Amino acid sequence: MGALPFTVPSLLTFEPAEGSPEPGDSGLLLAGHGATFSGGRLRLDLRLAWSFPARWASTFQRLTDAVVLVVEDAGAGAAVALRAVDPHKKYTEREGPNWRGPPPPELPAEPVPDRPAEEPLPDAQEEQAAAAAEAGGADEGPPGEPSGDEAGWMSVPAELETAPPPWAGPSVFVTARLHGHVSNTLALELGPGGVVASSFLWGKPWEPARHAAGEPPAEVPRPPPGKTALELAPREGGPPGAGALEARLRLAPAELAAGGPEAWLRSVFVTAVLRGDQLPVAASWLGDRLALRDDLPPGGEARLPFALRDLFAGPLPSGTWDVQVSARHHRSPILEVTLP
């Protein structure tokens, strides 16, 4: 399939705006604002919010450069994955990869030895000590050791050439990723009355709280236990060193009816992000092939084998990749795959 015609027409901004989600307890939240569809062009502002432990966030030279946006046009069978870096700005060169590796393990607190009773401080020294404690200096940890949470916002203007699909329902899907963190998926339905936006998380409808409304942060659901609609696992017997994997897609009959087996299989995409530099790649699982009648039987499941080094155009560098498979609003959990 051809490349997805997706562009960022103007500057990114990094402050809360109308429709921005409120950062949750940990992770990524995504919303859309001002979506329009006219002349074959979909336009909207992607509103992203995040919150991470500061100790983990400090392992990136620039955290926002590590966020990857995945945009999928299920009707066209095309997708793109790109880092959320402003294409209209120039940045200074930095040494080494953006991600420095996991933070060192936290050391257990050392016991405080017993100390003799202190003599009362003179009045002037007592006032200085009280002022330092009020400013937070008395409770600070070792210099350079971040604590607490790091939160922020990003707005990404987006424009996409697309068309309504041959089924009723959403056809354009946007997700944000950062290592093992996956945001909710923004689903966009194109119609004569405009664009209808909805949100899904782990295949279920879910809306993040909006910053402009002043609502409290929404608790982000975790992946459900047991089998899900879309799973991903290593595949035995594949080419050695090629990253042999298999996805399994399970659809209820009502879902399968929205376009039929071939449209669903053309909606399956594989994205992989390299941990060190956050190099993102995305590809259609079906590609230019035709789906067969038995590839997705009614009431059954589709087994979708692939090898990372065969699926994407061009060689993939060695390293650890975060791999995810999607099918419209369904997402598999992320699987770490190391390529030699």
C-alpha cells in the first residue's frame, strides 16, 4: 500500500488548550478538537496530555521527542508512525540516543544513626533554619535526583487526505505511544454531517477528562486480564533473528459485519518503535495481497503471522523494538522484541 498522506501544517504548542485532556495519574491521554472534513481533507488538532514519574522521564534527553503518533486510515489500508517533533523548527544536535536507558534501581534508605540532643540555636540561626524548611530545602533529596511527577500538554495540528470507507463507522484512528505506554485511541467517523469523534481504550469506549471543563483526571483502565480481541505473541519456527510473531484477532459477528473479513484484515497494522532513538515504522499486515474467504471465519479468529524484518520496507536496525498490532479501535498489548 502507498504512504499515508498525513501532514502537520503549522507549529506544535506545549500548553493546555480547549479540549485538552487533564493529565492522569500516569501515562498518555489523547483527544481531538475542531475536526472538519471537506474536499477529501480531514483537519483537526490533536490534544495530548501526559504524566510520568519524574525519575523515569529524566532518562530522556527530550521527553516530547520520544512520543510517537500512530495514524491509521482503515478504509485506505495505510498508516504512518511519526515522532511528535515539530517539522517547522530546527533543533540543536544532541550527543547519543534520546533515551539513555532505564533509571538505576533506587537504593534503600539508610538508617539514621542516633544523635545526641542538639543545643538550642541562637535566634538568628533558628530563623534561617525555619525559612529553609518552609522553602522545602530541608526535605530535598540528593542533588540531581528528580522526584514527583512530570506532566505536560502538546497540541499537534493534523491534516490527512482521506475518504469515507465502504462501511458505517469510524475509519481514521490516532494513538500516541511512548515505550510501553499507550494512549486511548481517537476514532474519527467521516460523514456528510461532519466528523464524529469518539475514543476507545483496549477496545472499549472510554473518554478522558477534558482540561477545559475542569474535570478531575480520569483513572486510566489497564489491559483486561485473559484473552482480548487482539493479542500478540512470539511465533515458534519462524526465521531466526527475523522477529517472528503472530497476532490473533477475534471479532464478534456484529463487528465482523462492518465491512466484512477483507476490510477488517486491510485494517490490521503493525507498528514498531526502536527504544533508543524512538525510530517508528508502520505497515499494513495485508499489504497488496487479497484476503481469502477463510482468513477470518465468522465467529472464529484470524491468525496473523509475520516477521518484523520481512514486513517493513528496508532493513531494521538491531536493538529492542516495542511492537503493537492494531485493527481499527482494537489494540494488542505492546510486546518487546530484540533483533540481533
